[in-house]
Amino acid sequence: MDIIHCAAIFLAILLFFIRLGRGKNSPPCPPSLPILGHLHLLKKPLHRSLTALSARYGPIISLRFGSRPVLLISSPDAAEECFSKNDVIFANRPRFLAGKHLGYNYTTIVWASYGHHWRNLRRIATVEIFSTARLHSFSGIRREEVMLLVRRLVSDSKDEDGYRKVQLKKRFFELTLNVMMRMIAGKRYYGEDVEDSEEARRFQEIAEETFVLSAATNLGDFLPILRFLDHRGVLERKLKRLQEKRDAFVQGLIDEHRRDGGGEGRRKTIVDVLLSLQQGDPEYYTDEIIKGVIVVLLAAGTDTTAVTMEWAMSVLLNHPEVLKKAREELDLQVGEDRLVDESDLPKLPFLHAIINETLRLYPPAPILPAHESSEDCIVGGYRVPRGTVLLVNAWAIQREPKLWPEPTSFRPERLLEAGREKELHGMLPFGWGRRGCPGEGLAMRVVGLALGSLVQCFEWDCSGFTHSSFALGYEAGISKCDIDGNTVPPGALVTIVQKGLQYIELEANLETSELDVDDDFSLLQPLDLITKDVNELQQIIREKKKEKLLKECDKDKDKDKEYIQEHERQLGGEWERERQDRDKEQERDKEKMERDKEQEREKEKQHAERKDKARLDENGGSGGRLFKCVSFFQAYAIPLVMITFLSSKEFGCVLDYVVISVGPEPMDITPSSQSVPCEISSSDVTILEGHGSEVFACAWSPAGSLLASGSGDSTARIWTIPDGPCGSSMQISPPNVHVLKHFKGRTNEKSKDVTTLDWNGEGTQLATGSYDGQARIWSREGELKNTLIKHKGPIFSLKWNKKGDFLLSGSVDKTAIVWDTKTWESPTLDVDWRNNNSFATCSTDNMIYVCKIGENRPIKGFSGHQGEVNAIKWDPTGSLLASCSDDGTAKIWTLKQDKYLYDFKEHSKVLDLLLDIMQQLLLDDFVTDS
């Protein structure tokens, strides 16, 4: 009873403070529940349920979502007051879980709160990205992609037996993503001319996952207690994994453009613009800031634009008279002898009105992104406390009957009537105030050009249901019904109308947390859809769902019981398990200490023997440096990372180790299986200071007293170890140490951690692998010779073969790659395609190789030239290959034999050879003989 009394007192106090906090001048508030507040009143679609609340309690309502106070606005006047008089106060964003992980810890322009950082991001978006001059420079991209859309729709609609249905939604989505990616990085990831199919596949997966998780609701944002109860953190883990993939992908784009340096003749992209800003102020324009700008452009500029085009085509198909007027305007202003262009859009007011009317009825964001008040303020005469979340119902405002006569009708003419311009203050699909969307100009250009081209290039006919019929779903998307519009059987029209009406009613009224209308209809019989009313259908669906749920519960009863028991054990027994683990660990430590004491006596007995052996090795042994490397880390942090190495002069062959340590004190090291543990004094240790982070790898050079080390500070170092006794710390400076930087500009890039390294057999080249998936080849003097780019993940292992002509690398991307070192010194000089899947290459190593796509090694190699092979050329049939070389000869090769078929030695100059070879290839008898 004590627990019940305490809970009752707690709830009473909570309700008292909630009512006290509302004050006397608070907006109207519907009845709420303890803890949950008004969350139980929210149903899908959210904008419809909020509109119903506003219709009952007024245009300004005070709500509480869990622990967060919420102000709901459904009036254009109140919205204008929030974004004009109180614009700065409501310029903040509430901190939700998605902003932490997908918004680079609330630092992007979408999630950042109002302040200097946000104002600078806004300036970048307005001046550097969405300015009129910048958008005009990308107009060619938009024109090309819209033309590709038109061609693709033509090919998609044709079939061997006539015509077939086309999914416009998919094509619109591909159009907007291609436009944004070409503007951002100059790449296409959908349709034809995709250069890197694997990169395109990764991007498509990331894009789809982003739109799914961005729309996911996290109740922990409103009920903090759920964050602690959700020990598994399913949604948060998904967000973290998605952000890791997005970050790696965008970082790859940035690194690629940084390596290319802009490129001559290549169109300047947004990444290039941001990198130029980084060069001017690298301290502020970090890679993280640039990545944040890019991901916002992709997320905000694609799905919303595609949804708007989809709805525009839907309403035009259902209003043929509007479609006819749009086509007449295009014929009058553009004509039929050319295609519509962006320069024509200002002359097409009716097309512009169609787009605005579509945005009014079906805004892509029915509820504007949430704002948060930074201080107390007054809205509509009501007091709004600091920290209140502001929700503006754009869907309800844009359907306000007082402002829009016949609000549910599609009438673009209303926006062209005299004196109707004032109604545009009730239009807010792109938001209002200083946090309004800066990309409005780009969106209107893309939608206008695409919609105008589709109206101009195609005949759209709705008579007789000859097109695919649409079933109205959520305003954010359109669902296709099951009836094929090409053939409508008798009585199907009644079914279509009835089903559409039931669809809307069920969507608005069914009380379920996860509404799936298509799934609900699967529970009904076709006859019920026509003969029964809405209430009867709702009751049938509820009963069928209840029966289905009971059956599933009976089948999985045992499994559910086990899951509940396991869940309780995890929650209740976690501390007990931790205590048991600590006890076991203490017992193991105690046993280890006892074993160490027993071994101490043995160590003392063998100490004299080791000293004698060390002296023998000093006199008769190699006395060289040590080669085997063991990493050993202590569990505490120090400000400086050091490399510790031991003298073989003192301990001979017993201590065959180099130790990497992050501890400031001398430590015990574990010896090899053939030796006995020993203790090392500080006088036998030399510490090399210089790295600024953890040291992950080190390796002795087989050619001399050079030690290489790789660190988390994005550098590797080649140390020249001076002869002499060990002891204390050692600051080695140039020329006795070479710093191999794996970054450009700012230091300590996390993606550049040097994780592995290895010397070749001669000690002339050092290979390093880093977390960015790149391997680099350096000379012993620290000069970068080559960068090997192939892995898609961090490289954790590198190994030269004994001969030194191959390097093996292993990565977390589950691949191992063998690199041919000859290609580093013998670059490819020419290539030529034999057909669509095979080609030939020639190089300065005097070799010619024929390769095939999908094969890991050449299918043919030709050797015979005594000088660099400068050029190669296949004949039109692909059976003969011509080559010319610095050795003054030209040769003809065939795949049927290894030796050349013909050798031309008459010429003394290389430039004349290839012309003669091609003339020979044109002779019919020559080809016949070969």
C-alpha cells in the first residue's frame, strides 16, 4: 500500500504543477492524461487529427506531448505573428534524437539553434548555393535531366503488345536525386550513364534508408523515461548505423573532389564551392560542416519535390479542363517547334498557379518542422512559456474556409483573380520567417520545368479510365488501387467509387497506432465493400483483427512468455551479473598474483643465466635491432603518446620485442613461448616522443636502424635510431625523423588513422594503411610514391611478399587485394576497347595486356617490344591489335598466339608507324590471311 500511496501523491503533485504552470492566460487545452499528456489524442495522419482538435478548441491550442509543452497553431494570423513579431524567439529547434545522429549533433542548418553558427550556415545557403547566379549556372543540369525523364517515360510506356502502366513516383524521385547529385558532386546515380554502379547502389540504399528513418517517431523525445527503459535502443542504433554510412559516403565525395582539385573543363559543383570556402577559413569550414550541408541538400531537396510533382500530375489527370488550359498556355507562349525552358516559366502564370494550388491542397510537409521558444512571449493574446515546442499546421491553414472559398476544390484560377494576391499570406509550404526553406527557388524551377515538359510532350487522357486509377491516401504519397484502368468490367465503377470513399473514412477514423489501409481492406469481402456502410466495415475490421491477434497470441504464447522472462531477467539481474563478474575478475586476479609469486623464485634463479647469455650474444651475436612487434596498452590515459623500444645489447635474444605503450611508467611485457618472463628496468628503455595520439603499429626496417610507426594522429613516422645505450626519453628531430602526413590541411582527421604498416624486403619502401581505406607507398626518406585506392573500408593489415613485387592488403570491407608493384613504376600509356566487355592496355614496362570485365587478371599478355609501348589500337573486328613503341617498331598481335603476327621495322620514327598499320588493316586480303 505504501507504493500505491506514494504513486498517488506523486501524480497529484504532478497534476498540480502542470495546472499551475499553465497559468491564467494560457491557450485552451484539451483534457490530458498523466505522464502521456495529449499523446493519446494523436492519430495518423497527424495533420488531420490536429485539425480536428483545432476545430473543437480553437486555432491556438496548448498541448503537452509527454514532458514537452506544445503550442499548436492552425490560423494564418497566429502563424504570421509567430514568424514576424516573435520570429527570433521561435527561431530555435527542439533537440530530438534524429538531430543528434543525422544532424551531426545539431550542427546542420536544419537542426542548429538560432545563433552565429546558424546565421553563417544560412548565409552559405543563400549566397553560395541558392543564389540566382548559382542556380542559373546549374540550369543545364536541370534541362538535361528533364529531357532524360521524358525519353525514359516514352520507353517505359511502350511494350511489345502496345502500352503499359508507368510508375511516375519512381521516375520523379530519380529525377530529383539526379539533379541534386549532379549539382552537388557532378554524378548521376539513376538511369543511364552511371559511371560507378557500386557507388550508385550504395547511394540508393542510403537514400531509401534516410527517408524511412527520418519519418520514424521516437517517443523518447517526449517521454525521457522511455530512453532508459529502452535498453536495446533499436531506433538509436539504426540512426547511428545510417549516419556512419552517410558520413563515409559523403566524405568519399569530398576526398575525391579534393584530389581532383576542380579539374579542367569540369562544371563547378557545390562541393567545389564549399572546398574553396574551406581554403579561405579552414578552422570553421571543416569537413563536418561541409558534410552537414550536403546531407541537408539531399534530404530536403529530393523527396519533397518528387511528392509535389506526383500530386500535380494526379490533380491534372482528375481535372482535364485545367490540363487543357495549361497546354493552351504552353502552345501560346512556347509554341510547338521547341521544348519549354526555364526562361519561359515567368511567362506561364497559369502553370505557376497549378503548382501553387497543388502545394496549397497537398503540402509536402503538412506540419512545418518544429520550432522552440527561447523565452516567454505572447501569441494571440496568450502567454507562451520558454521551451515550448511550436507546431504550425500548414495543411489546416491552407484549407481555411474564411481565406479560401471552396477550400477542398482544385481551382488554380483563384490565384490569378484580381485582388487574390493577399491570399498568398496563407501559403506556407516552404515555411515562414528566417527559418523558411532557402531552396524554394530551386524547387519551383525543377517542378515547373518538369511539369511543363510533361504537359507539352504527352497527351494525357482520363476519359473511360484509360489511365491507371488513383486511390487517395496520405497527402505525402499516392497509393495505386488494384484495378487495372485499361479494362474496367461492368459494375467496377461503383466498386472504385465505394472503395475510394471507404478508404478516406477508414484512414480518418480507424483507431490504430499503425494504420495500413491496404491491409485493412484485405480483411473485407468484395460484397461488403459495396453493401455495408462505414461503421459496419470498421466493426468487421476490428473483429477480424482481434481474431487474427488471438490466433497469433495462441501460437506464440510460449515464445512471448520466454521473452518476458528474459526481459525481466535482463532488467532485474543486470546489476547482479555485474557484481558476479567483478567477483570472478577479482578471483582471477588473485590467482594470477599467486602464480606470479611462484614464478618469481624461478625468475631469480634464471637471472644470472640470462645475463651470461646476453653477454655471449653481445660478443658473438648480431647485436642488431629487434624485429618482432607486440602492442600492449594500459587502462589509463596520459597526455603524450610514446614509442618504447628495448636494447638487444642488454637482453640479447630473450627479449625479441618492440613495445607500444600509452603508459608513462616502465612495464612488464609478455615474452615468447621459448623464454621466461622477466622484469625490465627503466634504464633499458628508450621512449620516442612525437606522436599526438595512440600508436597503432610499428615496424623495423630490414635495411638498417630505421623504425616506422603509425598513429591515430593521421601520421606515420620513420625514426632513425642512434647507436648507443637505451634510457630516458628521446626527442628525435629532422633529419633523423620523417613525418608522413596522411591528410591535407587540418590535422588529426579521424578517417586518416594509420592502422598498419610494413617494409618491403629491401627496406627501400614503406607501405601504410589507414582508416580511410587507402594504402600509401613511401620511400625510406618519407616521400609519397603512390596512393592505392580500392578498398571501401579501413585497412587493418598490409604485408609485402619476400621478393617485394607484390603487396597484400586486408580490409574490414571483407576483401583482400594483391597489388602489383610494377605498375607503380610503369604507368599505363594507352588503352583501347576491343568490345563492350574487354579492352587492352599498354605501359612503360614494354608490356601489352588484354583484360576482360569481371576477370581479376589479364586474359592475355604480349611481350616483344624493347621500349615503352606508346599506343595501341584494335581493328574494327576486334581480332587484331596494333601497337607502336619507342623501340622504333610497330607490331600486329592476335589473341590466337603469344608472339606478334607482323613486325614493321622500316620506319625510324615512331609517329609514322600507327598510320601505316591502320592502312594495312584496311586491306581485305590482310584481314583474310590473319
